[in-house]
Amino acid sequence: MGNNTWVLSGLPPGCKPLGCKWIFKKKMKVDGSIDKFKALLVIQRCRQKHDIDYFDTYAPVARISTIRLLIALSAIHNLVICQMDVKKALLNGDLEEDVYMK
């Protein structure tokens, strides 16, 4: 509530609330001690139905030809390439519809 990301409200008639789940993790330092605690509230979207609860799904993925082009351009211009592995990608998009969760 302090970040103005959600509003506590009543459920309108005819709406089904979605469930949610808390995920708690400990971030560790190199020496094994606890650096900080993290909490993430996720909604259970598996109960939603396509064309009723949502309409579009986007999953941007790079083509191998695009990656080859970027590697070729970096080789031509003597640029350094850095690799980054991503375990989890979270969508932080703006919703146009109202979502109710319990």
C-alpha cells in the first residue's frame, strides 16, 4: 500500500478473485551469512481463461540470426561482449484491466 501498487477494495458482483502466493527468499553473502530477506507476492494466473480474463500474451525472444548479427557487428567494431544469465524474468507491465485477488 505504501508503494501505491494495489488498493484494498470489495469484490464487485460477478467477479472471481484469483489466488496469490508469497515467495520468501534469503539473499546470501559470499561468506555464507544472510545479506537480506526478500519477499515476492505473485498472483496465480493459471486460473484465468484466455479471451475472458486476458487477451494478449507476449514473450519476446531473440532469434539466433539477431544474436549472430550482434556478434558480427561487435567483432567488426572491436566491441566487448558481456554475457548475463537470467534465471527468472518478471513482467512489470501496466495493466489496463482490474485484477482482483484474495
